[in-house]
Amino acid sequence: MARWLCTIEPSYRLTEVNGRIIGYKIVDHITDLLTELDDNYDGVLHNLSIRTITKHVDSDCIICLEPHNPIIQLPCEHTYCLDSLLNYYALNRQSQCMYCAKVFRFDQCINCV
């Protein structure tokens, strides 16, 4: 049954060892992008529909507290590095600002360079 679910639901993933299914899970598209982040930053931005603009932002990532360039600005104007933002999403499974709790969509965010 698990193999059949994989054919109709692309987010359903199996873990196999020696041809035997030992586990399964539903994978979220956004958390999948974490694995691509180091090698394909621009591709991850594209997949999330985050647009890039030239804008100086004088604040650090709210999560890791490090300065980043580029940095992602949410519609509420709080800033996060993309790595922290995606990891926060992976843990909480919601697109919500950690600081003010405002819900957002990734296509509403801006990549500030």
C-alpha cells in the first residue's frame, strides 16, 4: 500500500533497506528545500517565489542573531536569514513570524541584497 501511495502523492516518501520498507513519512515541499539551501540559494528563493530587491536592511536575523547579506524580510518587516526561517518552519510547520506571530506566505517575503 505504501508504494501505491507514493505513485499518487509525491510528498509521500519511503525509507527502504535491501528492498524492504522500514519507514514512511509525508515530506513537506518547503522543508525539502533545506537540503538544497547551501548549493542552490537562488533556486530555493525561486521555488518559494521570494523576490529579490536591492534594499539595505540594518538588522540581524531574529533567530540566529547573526548579520546576513542577503537577508529575508517578512511582510511585518522582521528579518531572518533563509536558513533560520526554513528551519523554524520545519519545526513548527507554520509560516508565522517568530517575533510578532503574524502569519505570512513565502511569496510575500523579500530577499534584501
